[in-house]
Amino acid sequence: MPIFMVERNYAEELEPNLDAADGINRINDQEGVRWLYSFLSADRRKTYCLYEAPSPEAIRTAAIRAGLPADVVVEVTDRLTPDGAVARI
């Protein structure tokens, strides 16, 4: 399944919680999307999330349903390691 990096920008400081994550995961399941993990910026107003999904449209649909921004959705195909090696994801 393709892997995507999603950048999300929030107007307010994000306060993640288990209930919100559970709801997001239920919606993602219905759209065939799997949230792998996210990075939170120091000011808590931006996240960079890694997803498995059949398409960018599936991610955007899940985001709309969950009330989340999906400002940038980019498919990633390779992983670059500190030793300079490139590995297929």
C-alpha cells in the first residue's frame, strides 16, 4: 500500500487526546487509511503525519470527515538513511 506524508496546519495549539485519536482511527478504517504516526511541531500548531492509504483522495476524505486539515499530501516511495543509502518503502 502507498505511504503518504501529510502536513497539517492548525489555527490553535493542538492538544492531542486518546478520545480524539480513537475517533480519527475509526474514520480512517472506514476509508481504508492507516495512521502510522505523527510528529508535532514545537509550537503545537503543525503536524507531519505518516499514513498508509490507497490514494491521496482517501486521506483527504478521512480528514474532512474527522474535521482535520490536510494541507499537503505527498506520496513517499523511498527512505534515505544517515549512511546515504536509499531504501524502497
